[in-house]
Amino acid sequence: MSTGAAGVLAWTGAATVVIAGLALLGTGVLAQSRAGTAADLSSLAGADALAAANGQPCVIAAEAAERNGARLTSCEQREWDVLVQVQVEADPLPAMTARARAGPGPSPGPGDLP
């Protein structure tokens, strides 16, 4: 084998490794973004259900997570807030997780009124 052919093979191998690494990075970034979106939408759905007097905001949050390609791993109601954590598979990488909170926000104090 000539040195020119060996150089081409070396560059091809190096380029393949770089492309594979970038593909894995892209998979991880996409999965993390999907997890963040699913967490946000799940917490909003749960808070909306709570505001509409639905007694099961975490059931609604789980349905929203599933519709967005995620799995609800935890859900907690704190007064009028709903806190969730979701997980999205990112094969061959580990699963990506994200957390979100939704609710009406803090009540205005006496000095905050117009």
C-alpha cells in the first residue's frame, strides 16, 4: 500500500469518527430539548387541570408528557403549583431528564397593587 492510500484511509477514518461524535452530540442535544419541552408542557397541563378543579393534575401531566414523547418520572402538587420531572430516551446515550414548575405565581402583596 502506498503512503498516499494510507493517508486517505487515515483521513477517512478520522472523518468518520468526527461525524459519529457529532451525531451523538446532536442526539443528546435533541433529546434534552425534547425533555425540556415535555416538562414545560406537562407542568402547564397539570396546573391548568388544577385551576379547572380537576383533582388529578399529575394524571393530566403524565398524559401531556406521553403525548410529547416523554415519561413522567415525578409529579408533585404544592398548593396551586405543579412540579414535574420527565425523562426522554436518547439511545445510545443515557436518558435525558428535565424539570418544570407551573402555577399562578406569587400573590401580590399590599404594596404591589396599582
